[in-house]
Amino acid sequence: MEERKAKCVYYGKIKPKRSYANDECNYICYGKDYCECVVDSSDNLPFFEEQKDKEFDKFYCGCHGWV
């Protein structure tokens, strides 16, 4: 079975300037200005969607906050 990766739906986009949102990412882009989250695909990722017809699956890392 091929190992797949999932990208955050906000990958490559600037994160909001709200002070709390920049630190709510639970993955790679924690504390960074842009989302850089690419992780191993898993049904346990928040809002995970498998996209077999695309290079990457998608999920949400929390980079724009959870509220």
C-alpha cells in the first residue's frame, strides 16, 4: 500500500494575525506565519478527507484557530 500524505487546507497561506490563531496549530506550522503542514494521512486527523484522485489528502491543522 502506498503511503499517502495530507496537506492542511490552508497550506501555503498566511495565517491570521489574531494572536491566538498562530499558536493553535497542533502540527508543523505552530508559531509560523504561513501554514506548512504536510503529515502522514490518517483518519484521526481533524476534518480528514481522503482524495485518491489527487496527490495529497486534506485535513485541518488548526492554524486559523478552532473557534
